[in-house]
Amino acid sequence: MPLQLTITQAGANKPAATLDLPAKRITRTPVSVTFRGDTLVFYAATVDLRYACVRSANGQQLRGIWVQPGLRVPLVLSRQEEGSASVVASGAAAPVATTYHTEQVTLSSQPGNVQLAGTLSIPDGPGPFPAAVLLSDFGDHDRDARQGNYRFFAAMATAMARQGIAVLRLDDRGVGQSSGDGSQVRDLDRVHDAQAGLSYLRLRPTIDPAVTGLIGHGEGGNIALLAAAQPVQPGFVVTLAAAGVEGLEVLANQAEPITSPADTTQAGAVRRQAWADVLSKAAQLRSSGSNAAQVETYVSQQRLKMKSEDRKQAEATRKFRRSMFEIVHQTINNDQAQAIVVNMLRQRYPNQDPALTRRRAMDLTTPKYRSFLAFDPQPSLTDVKCPVLLLHGTDDAEVNAASNLTSLEKGLKANKRVTSRRLVGVNHWFQTPAAELIPNPDGTVDSVISMPMLDTVRDWVQLQAGR
């Protein structure tokens, strides 16, 4: 597709640009230009296009990587004088982006005739296309798996549909337009919902039923594997940060949720004051005649001390959470379990709102929580025969990549069609590391889905389809 970047000099060392991409009806779209050493970065925020490149030695070409949702390709742009009739863009072979459309769908999950509402993103054309149902993590999520301004599943669906893979994403039970009660959902209920999504896709005339699978995030990945252990298996499974250990162990190793903005503010204030005290003491040492090396030694020691204290607090939190979850797991009677949990929370967080404490205790004793606490992913893994892709981020603070991926690999060792990958610098929500993104004018950084994850999933699914 022909494309053109028109670069102008708005002022001293202030280049500006516009983008024309006629095939996509993009005309004179504003593009920011940023210098990073010898690298030029062009970014069109309105259409989420990024081109990081360097100039050739003769200054007549730009050579770099062109990135947009679902597409990451090498690209060389040749310089043309203003008014030239043509603009040349050349790149290495890459998946061809396609157009797609979306449809609002409703399907039934049995037993109980639960109505699940969602969105199907499907490539234009006759097909048949490979397809996937997206399964959300533990908790209550809408079809976009929205976290603030970050729409994880919406970004995945867009990227994959543009590369010829249909995607169905659904509101969880009791969320959005789906019926049911999310607090009452057990793992087998979620398996039924996944199977209902597969059945819906396989009946579509433009979908390839043999290459229709499940892509699950967090607990959704475990649900996908559980569905794959059933007699009628999906065509493939992709897990994104699935657990390889028991649910109780996964939850115990996560951070304790902040219950109010006041808690966040207080914790931040305490930490800032502690560091301010260190810097004040360092200034006193300088004024009293200590040399630079002595001051630096003091500051380094205090920094290590604070990190050590953070580790101790994190370990104390893990022990507390494990004890609390074990109480819930072992105490069948909800009233008794809630009374013990309320007492534990009050002792550990005496300033917490009593209403929040009671609500937390009630949440922990719902069928959904009890089901996850009791869940062990290992027994069913030996029955998974379909192709499986396991993905984990090395910076995942919620589901540790090392322990969980290793456990999944061991459980699936009899399946010779398992591929696993660790994505460096990627967190639990599979976001591009903030250090790799261009900050907004106010210094903030918008969350962007990980391109290596999208590329890996796309290429692997297309491989299953023989493309």
C-alpha cells in the first residue's frame, strides 16, 4: 500500500509531519516527530501508528520498523521532492493486513440457559477463517477486559481480525449484557461458557471449525486447558499467564488489594517521608565534613535497608493471605469462615472501614472464590491432546512465570504439540513496557498491548491453520 510522510520544519529543531495512507482513507493525519539519538520516531496517535527509523548515509532513505495494531514490519521509505507523483514504500514479507467487521452476538450456555452477550470480530471475505474465543481472568470482566483506559481483549480482537483470525469476546456472567450471577460461577460453569462460544463459532459458515480454539488470560487460560481435557476438544489453546499451581497458592502470592484511596495516599506519604529523612541525613553528613564516598555509602545502605523492609512486608503479607485463604478453604460454613476472616482483617488493618471488611469476607466465601481456591490445574493436563501455546511475561507480579510455566510444562509433557515462551519485560496484562513507549506531554504513558505477544499468538494460530 502506498504511503507518504510529509515532513515540515515548524521551527528550529521542531519538525512536524503528516501521514497519507490512501488505501486506509488516512489523509493528512498529524504525526509527532521525536529524536532519540540517531533514531527518528514518528507517531500518529489518532490511528495508533508508530515508525522508528534511522536515516541512510546519503540521507535519501528512512529505514526502520513500522508498527500498528496487529502489524510489525520492516519498512524503507525513499525521499521524494515535494510535488513528486509517487511515493515508494518497501518492506520485508509480512502478514497482509485485512479489513474486518464486528457483529453483536448473544448465545446460550447450558445448563441454566445463561445468556452471554459479546462481540464477534471477523475478517471480511469468504473464509474459512481460524477463530478463537477469548476467556477472561479471575474476577468480573466485560468483553473488552477493561482495566482503566486499557482494553486488553478489544486490542487483541482488533489485531487478530486484521490478520485473518476471527475473535469472539464475551461479557462475563452478570457483567454488561450477560445474564447470570458472577459470584456464583464455578470453574465448570466457565468451561460450559467456553464450549458454548466454540459451538457458536463452529456453526458460522465463514469459520474453519477445525481451527477454532480458546485463548485465555490468567484463570481463563486454566479454563481453556480444562475445556481441552473434555471429550470434545477445541482446535487449539493459547494461555496468557495461566496458573500451573493451585489457586490458593496463586492468590496467596499476590499483593493485598488496597481498600481505599486513603490507604494508597498514606502508604505513599510514609515511603516519601522515609526517603526524605535519608536525604536530610545525607545533607547533614556533608555539612559535618563527611566526604562524597562516605555519604554515598550511607545512602546505599539506607536504600538496601528499605528494600529489605519491603521484602519483609511482602513476605508477611503472603503469610497472612495464605492463612486467611486456608481458613476459607477449610471452613465449610460461610458464617463461621466470615467471622474468622473479619477478625483477621480487623487485627491486621485496624483502620479499615468495617463495611469494607465485611464485604471482603463475604466475597472470599462466594462459590466463585471457593472454586478458585480449591482448583488444581495439574490432574486434567494429561488429558489435553490439542496444540497448546503457553505464554508468560517475565515481569508478571501476579502469576510468577518461573514457577507456573514450569509446572504447566511438566503437566503437559505427554503432549508433543506444546510450545512455551517467556516474554521479557511483559507484565500480567501483557502490556508493552512503559520504558519503550513515548510519554504524553504531561509525562504519563498510555498502556499499549505487547506487540511481541500479538505477533507470537498470530503466527502460532496461523501455523495451526497451515498458513
